[in-house]
Amino acid sequence: MARYARVGVGLGGAAMRVAGARLRGGDRKAEAAALAGALGGLKGPLMKIAQLAAAIPDLLPAEYAAELQKLQSAAPPMGPAFVRRRMAAELGPQWRARFASFDLEPAAAASLGQVHRAVAHDGAVLACKLQYPDMQSAVAADLRQMELALALHRRLGAAIDASEAAAEIAERLYEELDYRREARCAALYRLMLADVPGVRVPAPRPELSTGRLLTLEWLEGRPLAGWVAAPQETRDRLARAMFHAWWRPFGRYGVIHGDPHPGNYAAFAGDDGEPTGVNLLDFGCIRIFPPDFVAGVVALYRGLLHDRPDEVMHAYRTWGFCNVTRELAGVLDIWARFICGPLLDDRERTIADGVAPGEYGRREAFRVHQELKRLGPLRVPRAFVFMDRAAVGLGAAFLRLDARLNFHRLFEETIAGFSEAALAERQAAALATVGLTGEG
């Protein structure tokens, strides 16, 4: 109930400030700052939704996107008193003795926790992510509000039944609160990307981590937003590294990073100061798929590429879309061809390929929505939710960089020699090495 009250008061106050600003002829920047301040103060899932919305180009007015993007790494932090209390709760009253130094001022703050720079006794520079208080309660309350909203949405004749999607979101959010799991996920990504040049993954420090404190190696880097005006070659290099960082784990191990917004990457530079690759910085939202789901993605790609409808239909059924008729498959194909479009086109191109960013995908989304309203609500299967979200988020990052690559060739390299059995073997071995379980 306290969380409901904070959400209502926080967003209600922001709405009143926005309305007042408009009555007085105020500008959008002040309105956006009021909304970002309210969401940043609330922390938790609502803030993550704002981050996702801001990452999609032209989904929001520019002023709103600029303010909400700050929440990805510069949300309002908790003060030193909170840090001392939480660190003592996690590592004991003598917690400072575990470090050579520890900065009480956070280096970054986001939706579920904030990051502090520290130095270990062996001289290693560390990033300590400390979870905000009462996040379990905040997640539970926000998810309950989401369930109520979805129930109302269904009663109003929605084109999509999101009940399974809600269950998937809930499970992933609760996983994000388990920092021991996140440490194992970081170790998994170091294993999966060990031989991929241009991608760095921080090493976890389990002896300085708990369920609500995650300590990783500190990686120096500069936010991707700082490179959007860089030369084309530089932006392409960063986008290529991001492509490998996301698709390589999925295509070879059945693992995706479900939250690829720009705040979870940073560019690292060589001796000449030019960026040579990307650091991965967050491992809370990691989705592990059964091998047959990955095989379904490969089947969809090859079915669309070679115009083989039976393979496409097999993919939809493998993912859990129930009772897929040819007519419904035709509707799903509209969105599938939009998402897979850059992968199907064997040439250098941008993601939008000449379409204005503000229009990119809107026509397809409108057509799909109209057709689904006509055919009846479509239940979105759980496994599909974060795959779709991550693909959209990764595409948004490529849009911001305005990268020009042959995405088709990059994807073909990723799935060369693909075998469901080989993926299953690699996945099982990798998960066992880092102490993670399978799907989910």
C-alpha cells in the first residue's frame, strides 16, 4: 500500500507540474524533467519501463527521451547513510576493512541499484552495485498494478492477450533482484565471449558479493551516446561489436541479454584514444532458452529468406503460438519481416534503410494491430517476450549510432553450422561451469 501511495503521489505530482507548465506556456524540457524526477525517485520497474521507452528513437518527444535516458546511468542516488547501512548489512560491520578504499558517492545510479567505485587490497579497481531498499516490495506492488492494467486492457477488447507476457516479465524482474545469479551470469558471458574481439565482460568477485551486493571488475569506458556524432567507421565498429555481444551468445548457447539499452554498454578505447570495442556492464536480465527455441529462430530466418512458409509456421509453433492458422501466420509474418529485415538483406545498410526513424516500424505495428483485432486476441507466449524486446532494443541502439553494416553476413557467420544438438551440448556445459540452471 505504501508503494501504491508513492507511485500515485509521485506521478500525480509530476502530472500536476506538467499541466501547470502547459497552462503557463512552459516548455517541454521542464515537463520532461518533472516526469524523470518522479520516476527516478520511485526506482523499481516503473523506472525500467521509462528507460526502455527512451531507448526507442522517436517513440517520445526529444525532450522527454533526453531526460529519461539519464535514468539509465544517472538516476537520483541514495545518500551515504544508506550506503553505510546497506554495506554493513551485506558484508558485516567491518565492511570497510574488506576494501583498500570505497567511494560513498555513487558513480552511477539506475532503477534497482547504484554503483560505487572501490579498490581491492590487491589493487584491482571494482564496481560495487548496491540494491536499493525494499525492492522486493516495490517489484511486487508495481507488478500488481501492471496486472490490473492488463486485466482492464483485456476487458476493453485488446488485440493481444498479454497474460503470459506478464508472467514472464514478473519472473525476469525477480531474477534481477538476485545479485548472486547476476554474478553467475557475468561469469557465463565471460565464458561465451572469451574469444570475441572487441567485447569485454567484467570479472565477478564472489567473495565481495551477496544477494543484494554485486562486485565486479571496473571497466573504463565512455557511454555510447558520446559517439553518435563520431565518424561512420567508428560507429560501425561499435555496432559490429554490439552485434557479436548479443547474437553470439544466443546463436551458440541459447542465451540473450534481455535489456540491451545503450546504458548497458560503454565504448573502450585503444592507446590512440579511438574506440575499439564495447564493455558489457549489466547482467541482471539474462534469458536462457531451450535449444528448440533457438532452432525456431533459425528456421524463421531461413523460411523468410528462402520463402518456405512451412519452416516459418514451424517456428511460430515451436515458440508457443497456439492454433496458428495460415491467416494468422500471415499477420505474424508482417512483424517477423520487419524485425528480421536487416538480416535478410545481403548488402550494407542502416537498420532503418532510408525510412525516417520516427516512422520506422509504425506502419507494420499498425497493420499487425488492426489484423489481430479482426482475428481475435493473440496470446503472446512467454518465451517470445524478451526475445522481441531485446531485438527492438538492439535495433534502437543501431539506429542511434546510424550504423551501416551487412547485418545478413554477420548473422550468417553467427549461425554457420548451426545444430540444435551441438547448441544443447555447449549450453549444458557452460551453465554447469558457472553454476546456472536451464531455461529462464
